[in-house]
Amino acid sequence: MKANATTSSVKSSAEPKPEPEPEAEISPSSPSISALEALSVHLISGLGLGLALLLANNVYSVNLVSHPSLTLLLISVIECPIVILLYSRHRKNREECSYLKAVGRGLLGLPVGALVISLGAIALGAPVGTRYFLTTINWSLLMSLFTIVPAVSVFGSSWKDWQRIFAHTNCRPIGSLDFMICLPAHGAIIGAWLGAWPMPLDWERPWNGLFV
């Protein structure tokens, strides 16, 4: 009996143990925020968006149907400082990155992200003519504001963080800060796709000028 027990213990020790799944690496200097604080950031951003639409309609007498390009530009101008200032407060590596540097990263990421998004929109069918050029650019700026700018302001150029937030290849987003960034970004992209998908059904309607 003792020999059998010894043999079984040797076999069990010789068997390779399963390796633990890799966990998301978060820098200890990354800020941790509560779910309530993340919700407040989204709430303030939503209020800014609503304020921009009210100003466009009541003060400038424009809307997304009659003057899409001007309305999108007005929304971007009002929403830009709100988003950049809010998300820069939760920047990573606060010892190395000051608040002003995070704001500068957000301002730089806005046009760069808009350029990438506009190229993607053109590749998916957006016209390249001069008639809708400004509409495409202003729409790309607004999309960049909700997708690229928050990640740039918080994480900078950290490739691991970008993979965790957008690609979900090695690990998934964890914590309120990650979801505060990835949920609006994915929501903006999915919402834009769902808004553009049924448009050929009403091709001659005036709102088709918003996305083409």
C-alpha cells in the first residue's frame, strides 16, 4: 500500500500543472475610480451633448437635418473641452504625466483620430467629393471625441492598455476606469453603424445628407 501511494504521489508531481491565465496588468500608478464617479463623467458628457443640441437649435436655428455639417461642428466645439478636461483628470502615471500634458495629448489625439476615422468612413462608402467633405470631417471629429480622445487622455500611447480597451486580445477591460472608456467608444461605433445601415431604404430623404 505504501509503495502504491508513493508511486501515485510521484506521478501526480510529475504531471504538468496548468498555467494560470494571464491577468490584465495595471500600473500601480493608474488611478482607481468608483462606479459612481465613472457614471458622473458620462452624465456630464451627456449633458454637454444635450446643451450643444439645444444651442444649435434655439440659438443658431440649425439641426442635424437642415444643416448637418454646422451642427456637428458646433457639437464638437462644445463637447471637446468637456471630454478632454474630464478624462484628463483620470490619467495614468500621474507622477510622470501632468494634467496639462494629458490635456495636450487629448487635443493632439482629436485630429489624428478624426483623420483615421474619416479614412475608414471613405473606405466604407462615404463620398470624397467637395459637397459632403465638411460633413464627413465634422462627423469624424465628433466620433474621434467619443472614441479616441478619452483613451489618449488617460493612457497616452500605451499599447497594452489600448489592446485591453479596444481589441480584447490578451485580456479584457477591468475596473470602472476601463469600462468608462470602452463602453462609450464601442457604443459610438455601433450606434453610427446602426444609424447608417438602414439609410438606403430612404435614400431620397433629407437626413441622408448627414452620413453620405
